[in-house]
Amino acid sequence: MGLAPFVVFFGVFILWPMLYGLVMSFFDWSTRTNAEISFVGFENFKTVLSEGTQQGKRFLTSLKNLSLFVVLVVPLNLIFATVISLVINQFRGRMHNFLRGAFFMPYVAPFFLATGVWLWLMSADTGLVAVLLAKMGIGEGVTWRLTPGYFTALLIIIDLWRAIGFNMIILTAGMKNIPNDLYEASTIDGASTFQQWIHITIPMLEPVLFFVVVNCFIGAIQTYDIPWVLSNSSAVGVIGGKNAFASYPVMEIVGNVYSGKAGNLGRACAEGFVLMLIIFAITLLQIVYRNCKNKDN
């Protein structure tokens, strides 16, 4: 009976919608009133994964954009969050609490608000950060949110600014579970702070680091709010920008749902299922890699 609430919650709100969405992906299903629903097999998957269709071209472009974003943002997030956590952990009392709160604050801010702040900071003519970077020869005369490459950089900056605080909280909490005896013994042996980080803190944080990496991957793959606001604010007037240079998979899924075109729901479900398989495969690979590594040790 103890697991009954979890089983009910999982079945009703996770398993059932997932299976229902999978079934919808095999049908020509749309939001149009009185539209007929017909079985089309794998046609929706062929459409969204084919370069020969406009929908497929946009979705594949969004996957390429996502691949670049994930490869860059996950390692940077992990590195910055770990370094900040190591530094903050050197402080005690009020300063320690103040620094944790200061770095965590951006994570509490709504996505649209955080993106709006950075749109102002990165405005080509008046943005404080954009003007300073231009004086350094970076992005001079460039409208970041309208330019491929610069858009990705801006997206990474905003995502890191928001997410690092959450990962920092997780890592600093993990550091508090490391026995002080290890640090005291290493200090007696003459180990420096940097050596303690490398040989004690990082190895002891391995389970927490694994959680942070998996969480970062899943969060990055599901990115939606920030690129949607950035591209929706553009002069292009199209979500995802011209030629989908600023489009990401979840944006394509949501765009399909509200497009009102024939078969839009079926294609959106097919895209969602493809994205779910990608998340599942990456998470499974990380778990298998970690288990193999632990067996070797």
C-alpha cells in the first residue's frame, strides 16, 4: 500500500499520457474541428525525419541546433558550478549563505523575465554587456538574437546564468557530507587546498556529479522557454528565426500543436517521441558508463 500513491500518480500523469501520445503519432490527427482521424502508420515519423519535407527540414535543423547547444552548455555548466561550489565552500557563516543565495537567485527568476533582462543587456546599441563586448572586438555591430552563432552564444550565456545556481546548491550540499577527517589528515600530510579538491572533494562528489550531469543533459535537451522568447522577439517574426537557425525540438513540437494544420497533432507526437528516445538513450548510456566505471574500480 505504501507504493500505491506513486503507482497511481505515475500511471495517470506519466505512463498513460506517454502511451496515448505514442498511439497518436501513428494517426493523421489534428486540432481542426470535425477533422477525420485515420491511421497512417510511420508516415508522421517519416515526415518529421525527412529532409524532403518542410516540417522534417525544420525538425532536423532543430536537432542539429540542440546537439551544438548540449555539447557546449553541459560541460560549461558542470565546470562553472563545480568551481563556484568549491570556492563558496571555503567560506563559513553569513558569507557562505550570502554567496549561495546570490548565485541561486537567477534560478528563481521566471524564464521570460531572465531572458528579457539579457535581451536588454545584449541590445546592440544600448545594452551594457553588448557595448562592453563590442569595445573588446566581440560582436561589434551584431544583433545577437538575430545572428546565427551569436544567438547560440547568447542562449548559452542565459542558460548558464540561470542553471548554475541550482547545480551549485546541489554540489555544496554534497560537499557537506564529506568527512572533515579526510581534510584534516591531508592538511597534516601537507596537502594544499587545490590538492584536497582534486584528490578528496571531486572523487567523493562522484555520485552528486553524476546526478548533476544527467540533470543538465535532460534540462538542455528540453530547452524551450529561452530560445522561444529570444526568437519570438526578433524582427523576423517567426518562432525559431529564419531558416530555423534559432529553433529547438520542443519549440517545433509546440509550434506543430498550435499550427492548426492537418495532421499537426500526429506529427507533434512523433517529434515528442523521437525526443523522448534521445533523452532515454543518453541517460541509459550515462548509467551504463557509470556502472562499468564503478565495476572497474
